[in-house]
Amino acid sequence: METLITLLGTFSISLIVQKIYLKRYKFALAGRIAMAAMLVLTTIGHFLFTKGMAMMIPFLPFATEIVYATGFIELLAAIGLLLPKYKTPTGWFLILFFIVLLPANIYAAANHINIETAAYDGEGFSYLWFRIPLQLLFIVWVYWSAIRKS
């Protein structure tokens, strides 16, 4: 839920700042700024909740290292979205990244993993009713703000 609030809140604030300083709106830019802010938030989660996130991928070796690596990848992607030269390739990368992450989210829901407490008392499958549409929103958001020709 924090990711959605960050995404929409940063998008709104970016539009307000643009209107004040640029006297116009650049929706795609606001979208990239918002996604970058959300990625920074999720990067922080990778380092605060490493153990819980590693529980999402027990079927892979070096789960903890993968969590750290994907945190750094998300940070680099946040930067890439803000650099005009790299926004399109970063956008395509993020779409693939969001698709690849979905099985870990499904596994976490199926096993009631609570990433914040690193326990098996999470919401379960009901979480997927929120998470899957959220992943789809992220994919569409990235396409709209970083790849689509305006």
C-alpha cells in the first residue's frame, strides 16, 4: 500500500511543482519521477526487510544476496528513469523486472510470508487481489511514462 501512496502522491506533487515552475504539466515526466520515488522506497525495503524478502525466494540459492542485488537494481532503475537518454531502455527493463518478480509475490502470498516481520503470518492469497493489479499498474505506468511516444 505504501508503494501506491508514494506513486500517486509523488505524481501529484510533481505535477503541482511543474505547474508552478514550468507553467505547464509534463505528465510523463511526473510519472517517471513518481516511479523513481517508489523504486527508492522499495530499495529501502530490500535493506530493512532483507530476511522477509529472502523468504520469498527459498527456491533460489543465495536468496539474501539476490535481495540485496535487486535492491541495487531498483535504485539504478530509479536513476535510469530520470535520465532522458536511458528512460526507454530502463522502462523496458522494469517491465521485464516486474513480470519476473510476480512469482515471488505469489509464493509469498501462498505461504503467508510477512516480509516486514519475516514470519509466516502474512495475509495469504487475499493479498494477491491487491498485488497482481498493482504489478499490472506498475507495468502500464512505466510503459506510459518511459516508453510510449507522446
